[in-house]
Amino acid sequence: MDLIFLKLLNMSIAAGWLICAVLLLRPFLKKAPKRIFCVLWGIAAVRLVCPISLIAPFSLIPSSEVLDPHVVQYAQKPTVNTGVLFLNRALNPLIIQSFAPVPGASANPLHIWVYIAGIVWAIGAVLLLGYGVFRYIRLCIGVREAVPFVWSAASRDTVSNSHPFSVREGVPCTQSEAHSQADVSIRRNLWLCDAVTSPFILGLLKPRIYLPSGISEMELRYVIAHEQVHLQRKDHWRKLLGYFLLSVYWFHPLVWAAYLLFCRDLELACDEDVIRGFDLAERKAYANALVSCGMQRRMVLACPLAFGEIDIKERVDTVLHYRAPALWKTAAAAACCIVLAVCFLTNPPVSKFSGSRTGNESEFIMEFQKLNTADSQELTLEAGDVLHAVIAIDDGRIAVTIRKGNEIVYENREMISSDTFDFEIAESGVYTVEVSGEHARGSVRFVRELS
């Protein structure tokens, strides 16, 4: 359980950078088509779903694995690698102070806390998924008395004659095509129920549109157009995936923000598709239908498989002031989506070594911006010599081992802070100094001082 939670935690942190980028982009994309925002949230969903990402030098994710499972389980001085230097410097001393194991302890304290957090995560995910199932079943019970909508000639004429478009998004159709679609598609999905106060879609494989019994014919026209666009865009499946990801990543506040904004953008994008060919009078009528049908809807989380309401005032304002986006704005928004996907759906390469190195029989010096490998140098030392070591660590962790043949004469596997020491040579011979690092940044200097 703890390994699963650690994997999800690392994935959520990486996705958090993408969500932050989407939030920063939103103000600059106000004039873009609303469906662009749904595409952006789809990119964020891909980051949350896929456990494996491509490696690319242009990735803007600072670190794909903030918490290393091996460090969590076994490190005497556990640290994190956020990929941001000042965050590492701020967090790691606190983590070491809080979770360093006491001598003789049978388990790493950080590992214990992660294990407990994994159990809490599983309970929370089950509760949230269970809540969604409960609300779905409750809604199904609430509409069990629903009856198929009786399609009168007047109602059919109201929809087909007055609607300039078919129920397909923005595609002009002939009178006969509109009647055919109404007969085959709409009539089959419409249901009336006295318990329903506002229209919504319920169901996955065979979704139905549930309507209040007292809905007027004019409202019916716009409700059908709106809900049919939802069905054609498969928004009921999109929202189900969104709620599932929210249940899995419930511990991440940015995922909550993304889900709520996703629900909002889903409705705005649907409105935009419906009113694309409307004139001002029709947009006003559509806005009136929103106000009339949306006053009692509060279902963003209460019904994850139906369509919740967002701020009616915002939707009405958007509808009344709708202007078709310019082609260049649409192209620019699409380019933003591509750049965002390329930069945030990839992981940064893990550089083995970046820096400089010098070494001979009497010294071993390394300065590095990144060290994720091991390097060694053979030094010829005489009895009585002193090997002077200066370790400077700006980030990450370093391990130092000194061997004479196969015998380890000095070892420190977890150096996370700068240190200086002198190692006295008791026996002449060739000594091997090995330095390895994990996301390390700094320098090491081993110099022979003659006796």
C-alpha cells in the first residue's frame, strides 16, 4: 500500500506543476474557444493517469520522483528531491530533524508515516468513490417513476422549426433531417419525472435526459440542444473520469481545483457549441432557459454522473456577450495546448554527471552541478600520511567509501551536509576513494598531506 501511495504522490506532484501552468494560462485564453480549456484539463488527466512518461530535455517538470521509495524505507537521513534547489534546502533539514531514526529502531519513522498515510489515502478514496456510487443509486431511485417524453407535433415543430441547427454541433440540416433526428435520437432519450427540478443526464452506456414535468416547450428546445451536445461530446464519460481521478488524488488540493474548474469549463464549452449559430434574440432566450432551469441545481459533487451547475450569472453573461473567436486566437490557443503537452507530459532527463573532475596519485577533486553516478580514484599513500577531505554539498546526498584492496577502511553512505575530515593512513599502499551521488550538487576534494 505504501509503495502505491508513494507512486501516486510522486505522480500528483508532477501533475501539480502542469495544473499550475494551466491556471496561469487561463487569464490569457479568455478569448479562446471554451473547449480549449477542456483540452487543457484532458492533458492534466493524462499526466495523472499515465505512470510512465517520455524523457525530454525540454521538460518543465522539475523532478519526476520527489520521494524515492528506497530513501523512504532505508535512509538514515531521509531527504526529498523537488528539483528546485531552494525548496530542497528548506525542506530537507526539517525532514531529517523530524524523521531521522533513533539508534536501534526497527523501522524508519518516515516509512511508518508513509505507510499510515497510504492507509488513510485508501480509506479516503474508497469513501469518495462510495459516495459517488451512493449518489448515483439515489438518483436512479429518485427517477424510477420517470416516463418517456411524449413527443407531440407542437413540441416537434418548436424544436425542429425554430432551431437553426441540428442536434449535431453547429451543422446545418434540412427540415427532414431535423425531424428524423428528433424521432430517432431525442425522443428515445427524453424522460419526464415529477421529482426532477432541473434537467440532467444520467447513465453511461445508455444515458437518458431527465426533464421536469412542467418544462415549457420553449425551454425544451434549448434544454434538448444543450444536453444533446453533452451526449455527442461524451461529457458524461469525461466527468466520470474526472470524478474518478478526484477520488484517487483526493489528498491533492490542486486536483480539487482542477476538477471544479473542469466542471465549469465543461458547461461553458457546451453552451458555446449550442449558441454558435444563434443571433442575439436566440441567445437571450437561451439565457432565460438557463435561469429558469438552473436555479435549484447544486450538483457539482452531489451527483458526479449527472451534470452539475456552475454560476448561472457567469454563464448568462458569457452567452449574451458571445463573439466567435478569431481564427488566429484559436490557432494560438491550440499551439499553447501543444507546447503545454510537450513540456509537461515529459520527464526531465536524469543527468549522470555535469561538472569537472581531476585526479592523480595524490589528489581527487570533483566539482559538479549534478552527480547521479559513482566515480573513483586510486591514491598512493604512505603510512603516516593524512588524507584531507573537504565535502561541500549544496543539494542531494553523497556517499564516500575508502578502500584498501577489498577492505573498507572508511565509509559514510549518507552525507547530506558539508563536512571536513582527516583520515590518517596506517599502512602504505594504494587506496581507492569512491564518491557516489543522488541528485547531488556541490564538490569533493581529497588531497594527500605528507607526513
